[in-house]
Amino acid sequence: MAKILNGKALAATVRDEVAAESAALAEQGITPGIAVIMVGEHPASAVYVRNKRRAAQKVGVTSFDNDLPADTSEAALLALVDKLNDDDAVDGILVQLPLPDHIDADKVLDRIRPDKDVDGFHADNVGRLSQGRPRFVAATPKGCMRLLQESGAELSGANAVIVGRSNIVGKPMAMLLTNASATVTVCHSRTRDLPDVVRSADIVVAAVGREKMIQGDWVKEGAVVIDVGINRNAEGKLVGDVDFDAVSERASAITPVPGGVGPMTIASLLANTVLAARLRRGK
């Protein structure tokens, strides 16, 4: 039976580390600050943003709330980003996705100053990561790497398979694992013989957004499985991209859903915010 990688407990450890860093900065008169922008009333986003704000308060990070109506124009949103870029009290800017259809998300994310891009989505930060000299790493992949560290998995020389190629998870995850000297395969909707590819993996990262897609017989004995997916099944229960019961019989370690990757995402975002506060002041 697989070891359960408890993201909730590990996130509490990360938050304690962040709180200690925030306290050290406070002694120098510095209070890290993050500005969170949410446009419209997307229910899942509202819950996520509320959790981010609550967690920030607990670790000594000031959260500047910017809740905008769904009909906010792209120009108005860009003007707000410009204002926050120039605000010295703001160390990190987070634009909650998805944005309404009439707003170009790439244009908005590109407008954020790279040294305040605590989500790690700006092309400048993605480029730095691809060169192995990251500034800010996207929060979910960063949390996944900490979970892999917790699992005791040997990354150097391992075969890692990532199912999903999004800019938010799949691609940065591939770069992080490559930088850790793993041999990485990124799978997607055009991948041939997907189950066979997954069976070759020492490390599986599932980030495709499809309920229980990764089956038990897709996973080889002893693999470490990180399930990034968050889906609601027919009964309204949260489930991952991995068939947890079947896969946990074969894996050496696995993240649950909920309670695995999700809590690590918020903790990693706060860690990036405190890092931004330090870097911006040459600490």
C-alpha cells in the first residue's frame, strides 16, 4: 500500500517557514504584500481566493483585495495592474484565472512586472526557469516538487511522465524535473499508447483535469504518483485525475485529492511573495 503524501501537513510546515521569514523581515520594517485581483463571480475562484487571503494573514503577509465586476474592461484591468506595479507596498500581484472571455489573459499576465509575478506565469520568469535559473516558479509545480522531496523519490536519472501540457502545471513541471536531472516525457491528447508510456514512469504527475483517468494498471509497482487534478464526480465529491484506490495498491507514494497538491499551491504562493519582498529590497 502506498505512502500517502499529506499535502495539508506539509503545507503547514511551509507556512511556518514563511511566517518565520515574514517575522524576520518585519524586524527590518518590511511587511510583504500581495495584491489579488479577481474579476467576476467564478465560484471556485472565489473559494480559492478567500483561502489565499486567509492564509496570507496568518503568515504575516498583507493581502490587498481587488474584486472587480465581470464587465470590467480589459483597459481598466490593465490600468489596475499598472497601478499595482508602481505601488511599493505590493511585492506580488496575482490575477485569478480564468478571466472573462472579453479579456486577453496573456496580455494581462504579461503586464505584471516580472519581479512581482509571484504566480511565475510571465514569459521572463518562464524563460529563467527553462534556463535553470528560476526567480519565481509557478506555485502548483513548486508545491509538487516539495511533495516529491517529501516522498524520498530519487529524481536524478528517474523516468518522469507528466500527463498534461498546460502552461500552469505541465510545462513548468517538465522544466523543474529536467533541471533535477530526471528524464521527462510530457503526454497530451495526441500521445499514442498513453497507458504504456505511463507504465514506464518512476514518477507520474497527472494534470489533465479528467476524473480518474490514470488507472491502476497504468502505474508500475513502486512509482511515485502526484495527482494535480481536481474534479467533481456525479455525487459532487472531489476526486483527482488518478483512480486513487487502484493506483495506491501499486504506487510507493501518492497524493490524495483533496488534501494533496491543493494546500501546497497556496503555501508555495506565499513563499514566492516573501521571496519577492526580499529580492525587491536586495535581501
